Amino acid sequence: MEHFADTALLADPAQLERAAITTATRTWTWREIHAASLVLAERLAGATTVCNLCGSRLGFLVTWLAALRRGCLQVLPPSGGHADLLAILESSIEPVVVVDDAQLLQPGWAEHARCLAHMPQPGAACPPDAALAWTCDGNALLLCLYTSGSTGTPRAQVKTLGQMARGARVLAARLDREIEGGLPALRQIVCSVPPQHMFGVETSVMLSLVTGIAVADSRPLLPADVRAAFERCTSATAWIATPLHLRALAQSGEAVPHCGLVVVSTMPLAPTLATQAEALVHAPVMEIYGSTETGVVAMRRTALDEHWRAVDGVRVEPSAGGTQVWGTHFPSPQVLSDQVELDAQGGFRLLGRDGDLIKIAGRRASLAGLNLLLQDLPGLGDGVFYLPASGSPTERLVLVHAGKALERAATDRWLRARMDPVFLPRAIIHVDRLPRTENGKLPRAALDELYAAHVLKGRGR
């Protein structure tokens, strides 16, 4: 059995009075968080599976700890959608759905699970220190996350608490070397991604648990909201974000005060965008390369380095059909679909995925590479290149975008100067919003539906 020495995770008496969650009205200490998890753990009596759908950082963390104390399998569905959750509930044993807002509950869930609306309340009497601590079985399969489903159906990934804690420690060790003053210089985390996904769990839940760094109970999305969240901070704070958040920030020109670090993931980050973001936050922007299967694998400061460096305990090697990775914080080995090129210094460069390569008029290109280029297109709010799956040798790319309408001639001139003309989009589709997931991913199925609707509309149906 693996045990942990992580102070916040085990409610160490020396850490109990430190800040854990900061809300608009008060600060919750680790003592109060653990006490609140005991209260909820009592309500989870008889549960085998817990679906944690809490929207607030406070509600999520308390539910996370309560489920761990109960030894339940904690499931983080790929979305809060009705169909996704029903499929999980129907295959679960004694499931309980926990939300922190009753309005999040959907009709039909109660037919398959016990539904709890639980928002932690301050002021409850705190048990003695000994009652707050517990022994963690690091080898028990207690956590179930899902892949993004960007190229297909989301796949379940069941993990141990030991794997998650080791991954958070590895991430902490790398960040400690990358920022001035190390991790002790950071007093808080502001997270713009949901905690139900691997990136959000690693950076806003487990990183906090193993380091004791407090997390703001907010999820700012728009640049003005991000700036407001940081204006409430009084010392160096980390921002967990996606390239989409950075793009919106760069377009707004909003400066972000009190920022000590930005950590991004979920999709490739363009070096020019990273440079623009660093100028606005006055802090390093670190990009994570990883997956739901592995957690963090490598990092880079994208504004300064094209090459990735593996985190401690991880080895990366090219292999047939992808890249094989070994690590101390995930079941080894794992095969990732990206192709890499190793450098003499032990780092690597991403070359794209085999399944990502497209062939048009005898020319080949990486769709991810083209979309990375697209990030720099002037005037683009949000956009993606899409290749319809017609199988026709004359099929061409389509540019789907949201935001202000693009001027076709200017767009073609800009793209023609930077890419092979055979990859210029045949059509430009303007939509209200792209069908991104909460983490910014674009599932292929959603794009297929969007394009099919556009074709039908063009035919007058």
C-alpha cells in the first residue's frame, strides 16, 4: 500500500490553518475544507460510485475529498450532458450524482442514481485534528476520467490516487524550476478550465493538494473577468488557461496584474501568441504536453523554445504509429499518437499525428500545423480548418470560424503567403460559435454535424 506525506492531502496539523479556497466573501482554510468533506462523506453512505459535477472549486474540492474518504470510485464525465452521464450511470454500481447547485440536476438522472445538491457551508464545528486525517490507499482505483473525444468517442481512464499525486508532484517540481522564487512565490491559483478534465484536475486540484497553494473559487473566461480575478489577488498568482483564453486576452490588450505564471494546455499554442501573452501578464507562459492517459509528459516555455523537455521520471521515444512514453506517475509504457523528433539535448519536437495528416492534390500537411498557423490570422476570433470526410480526391479544406466576418480576399492573401495554395480553404463558413467542449476541444463529430447543416442550408432544405 502506498501512503502519502503530502500535507494538504492528509490534513496535516501544520497546514490546517493555511488558505485552501478563496471566494468573493471569505477564505476557506484546509481545516474547514476537510471538516466539510467529513460532513458530505456521511451523506455518501452506501455509495459505490460518485459523479462529481460540482461547478465551483469549493464544491468540487469538498466532494473530491469526501469521495476519497469513502473509498468510492469518483467519476468525472466528459461533459455534463444528459446522454454522457446517463450512459455512465446505467453502467455504475450504486451511483450518486453530486452537484453544488440544484439547477445543474437534469430530469431523468434520479431514475438511475441518487442525486445530491450539496454546497459546503462555513461555520460548522470542526472536529479534532486526528478526525480530519486519514490513510490513503495509493494503489486503489478511485478516479475515472475521460479522454476528450476530439477524434472519436471519449474513453474512460481509471487511475489511482497515487498516480495523480505523483503526477502533481512532478508538475510542481518542474514549475518550481521555471519561475522566479519557485513555487513558494505563488500564493494562489486562478483556473479558467473546468476541474472535471485531466488538465484541470492536475493543475487546480491535485497541484493544490500536494503543495497547499490556495485556489480561487472562480472560473474567469473573458479577458475582463480574468483581469478582475487577478486584481483581487495581492501577491503572485498562477493562471491556468487554454490558448483560446490567451488569444482572447491578446485581442483585448488587457494587462493582468499580480501574475507570476501561466500554464496552458488542451491544444497547440502558437509562439507568437505566447509572446503576446507574456507581454500582457509579465510572467512566463508554460505549455504542457500530455494526455488523459498519462497526465503531464513534457513542458516548454513556448515563447522561447520550440522544443519540449520531459518532466522528471518520463522518457520519450519515437515508435511505429506514434510515440512511446514511460513515466513514474502513469502506467508504463503508453503510446501517444503524436510523432516526435528527438534532439541532442534530450528534448523533442512534435511533428504531428499520423491520423492528423491530410493529402490534397498529392501534397501532405498536418491539420494541427495548419490550425496552429491559423491562430495568427489577423481579425480571426476563433477558427479551425476542417476537411469533409467525403473521400473525394477533389475535396478541399473548409475554414469554419466565429467572431467578426472575414474578408475573403484578404484572408486568401494572408494564407497564400504562408501555406501551399492547395490547402487554401474552398469555403469559409461563419458561425455564431464553434462547438468546443468546456476545455476548448473540437470533437470531430460536432464539426461533421456543423458542416452537414451548412450543406443542407446551402441546398435550401
